Amino acid sequence: MSYRQPTTQLPAPCIVDEGTVVSKLDMQKLLAGLGRVYYTYRCDGAIASEGEGVVIEVFADERQATLVANRALYLNVCSFDYLELKLSPNRESYFNLVQDRCILTLQPLTDPLRDRQARDLDDAALEAMFDRVLLTHLDANDEDERFFL
């Protein structure tokens, strides 16, 4: 009979506001919530490109590139070695995607909390409008039935 010592598993990391993320899945989660961003692409410390854009897609595929064109960002986390989560002096998070001697910095221009509240309000307004249309339709049917009785 063989006895194996139970393996102790370390808890998953907990990163709050600042830290280094190496897991591609965790990188995807962080980046997927981004909307509008200001991006800066630096190689060897020199700015190669910068501008404002929208994160269209975040994915992990070793055969595809990260693409930034026409203000659209298609981010492949496999294009980067790791992600640095940083805080600006005004305590807002930004992201450094690091690959060798190049860094793609993404500064969010949208607030996910405000965006979520607006989306929830839009959903509530749409539901209220649907309810009004449905009630109006039911009231109209009731009046038609009373007319013919």
C-alpha cells in the first residue's frame, strides 16, 4: 500500500488596485470590462503610438495578434507576458500590458459603475415601456369586449 502526502494548494492570489497578473484568464477578466480607453504603446521607452479607442474584443489565442486600428482595440492576452495593474496619482486604475521591451498602457475613460447603473436604468425604462404597451393593449381589448357585449 502506498501513501501519498496530501498536496497543499496555495490560495488563489487576491490583487486589489495594484499588482502583477500573469494568468491569461485573469488578464481577460480585467480587460473585458473596459470600454473607451486612452492607449499608449511604448517600445524601449519611446512612444510608438497613442490615442483614444474602444476595446472591442479581449481573447486568448496564440495564433492571433493584438490589433489596434481605427480607434478599435482587439486585445489578445497571449500577446503579452503579464499585466501590471497600477494606480494613477488620482487613485484610478490603469493597465500596463508588458511584452519584452514594449508596453501597451490602457487608461479607462469610462466608469464601469456608472455604465452599469445606466444600463440598469435603460433596462428598467424598457421594461416599464413594455408594461405600458401591454396594459394599453389589454385595456383596448377590454373596451372592445364591452362594446360587443
